[in-house]
Amino acid sequence: MTKEEDEREREREREREEREGILNDAQLYAHRYHWSGHGLAAFFSNQETSNTNG
């Protein structure tokens, strides 16, 4: 397999995983709310708060 073929295969794999919803919560949240900087900031702020509290 050439390098280009390998890269295309990895890209197809990523796209299939996204369609199937195989992403961790932070990635999924960021993808879903990429248009909302405020929502993303709130999410990461909440993550930091929960991490320091427990």
C-alpha cells in the first residue's frame, strides 16, 4: 500500500468512526458544538472544576 492509499484508508476509518459515534465525550462535544465557543468554554471549565474537586 502506498503512503497516499494508507492515508486515504485512515481518513475513511475516521469518517466511519464519526458516523458510528465512536468518539470520546470531549471530541464528540467539541464536534457537535464547534460553532459555539461559549458552550465549549463552559464544557472545559466544568471539566477543570470536576477534576480539581475530585
